[in-house]
Amino acid sequence: MENKQQEKAPLVSFIITCYNLSTTLLRQCIDSVMTLSMDPSEREIIVVDDGSNLNMLNDLMPYGDNIIYVRQKHGGVSTARNTGIQMARGQYLQFVDGDDYLLQAPYEHCLDIIRNHQDIDMVLFDFTRSESQQTPIYKDSEIIKGSDYMRNHNIYGSVCCCLFRKAARGRLVFTPGIRYGEDEEFTPQLLLRADSVCATNAKAYFYRAHEASATHQINADSMQQRLDDSLTVLLQLNSAADTLPTDERTALQRRVAQLTMDYLYNTVMLTRSAEQLNARIMELRQYGLYPLPDRDYTRKYQWFRRMIDTRFGRMLLLRTLPYLKRER
């Protein structure tokens, strides 16, 4: 009986989270999953409505049994994703924000990877903000441990850009209450749990940047919340690194250093205040996160580390960074 239940488990559970989202955008997201070349038995689509003002059930009725719609009290994206995790029956999990969608050809390349390598724990893929699609030659990395990959590469923190085996997650969940940067806490720890990871250049996820999204809120309260959440994630990851074996600790320390750089960068960009920047640096120093480690992670990291380490460099950053287009 147990074997039969395992055979019936979908290949992938797609967990779509939404909050006060237009039906048009949500339907585009759901449709992008349904157009994938998957037998209905291979997919499970779970839509978690995180307490929207209006119940969307009637608008989604045309999908019938093709989706599972869950409406819960508003608790934030972390809580919504945890609900999806608890409900998911699939061998693999894929998170999709309801205002984004999957791109068929490149995402099917990701599906081919897990089909051709049945024991793989995780596929890392890329995202795009461009509506135009091209068919590139896909380049995939060798399959290695997640800690080995993270020790030698920068990673993109969004959990929506990885397809991962549910069993590899262990007991890892999203921390409720973190409004900004919940992925940055979850994804590195997920990678450390993955014994086999393949990274591909396939741009399989369309990220829709719009003014109503949480990441584009720049009022004083949201600015403070964003920086506070980032620090919380930093401290939790730094604390977790202290308990790990050497290889895994080195991998996570690299990610902590990168996120510390991003935290200081965002302090400059959001506050444009020398007083705020100095206060944040003093706080990081208390936790041993400043000065940034002298490592040759990337050229950008080395450049930023030298600049942020001097009074003149910090002044220059405050005067120039807000007027430069940020690199990804």
C-alpha cells in the first residue's frame, strides 16, 4: 500500500503564494505551470492565498481539480510557503510568487535534469525580467554537493530559482515574521542539505518588478524593517555557521560575508546617511561581522571591502552609489 502511494506522488508540487493579487496575474502564473509538458499526475499546483481582502475561489473555479486553493489568515509569505510545504505531496518542490511565472522552454530543461538524474537534490536556474524569450544553448554545471557549490560560487538567494527534492529539506522551514529576506535565510541552508546540485544558465523564471511589490516599498517604516530583517538573517546564519563542520562552515561564511556586503550597500542606498552607516557598522562590529573578511570571493567584493573599511571610502560610497545603476 505504501509503495502504491509513493508511485502516485506527483513529480513536482508547485507552491504559488499570493496576497491581494489581481486575478489576471495569478491566472497567468497558474497557466505557466499548466502549459508545461507534464502529465497531470506529475504535477500538483497549490495556491496559498495569504488572507487577501477578497476570496479568489470563484475566480479560480474554471481550474477545477487542477489546483488546490487554500485561503488562510494573513501571516506573510513565510507562513504561506510553510503551509504549502506541509500540504505538498510532490517529490520535488517549486515555489512561485503569484505575480511571477515560469517560462516554458527553459523550465522544461530543468525538469529534464531531474528526470535524467533521478537522485539529484537540487537544480539552480536563472531568472529574467525580459518579456522576449530566446532559445539559448543551455549550459549545466557538473553535479556536486551544495556546500561545495556555495563555497566556490556566488548564489542568487531567491528560493523561486531552485527546484529541489522535498526530502532534502529535512525540517527546514521559513521563519515567520521576516518580511524582507526570508529567502536569504532559507536558500543557503537548503543548499547545505543538498548532496547533489546542478546549476544551469536556463532563464526559467520571469520576475515581475512592479511598484506595489514589497521590495519596492521605500517609506521610512519599510526601510527600517528591511534593514532590521537583513540583520536578523545575518545573525541567524552566522550563528548557524559556528555549529557546522569545516567545509559547510566555510561555505556558509562566504554567504554571510556576501550578505553583510549587501546589508551595508543597502544601508547606503536606502538611508544615504553617514550617521546611519556608521551606526550599522558599529553594530556589525559587535557581532564580529565587520570588518568584512579579507577574501578574494569576487572582484566586486574585494573592491567594496576596501572602500567600506575607510572613512574616505565610506564617504565616497555615500556620494556615488545612490546615483549608479545597481548591478544584479
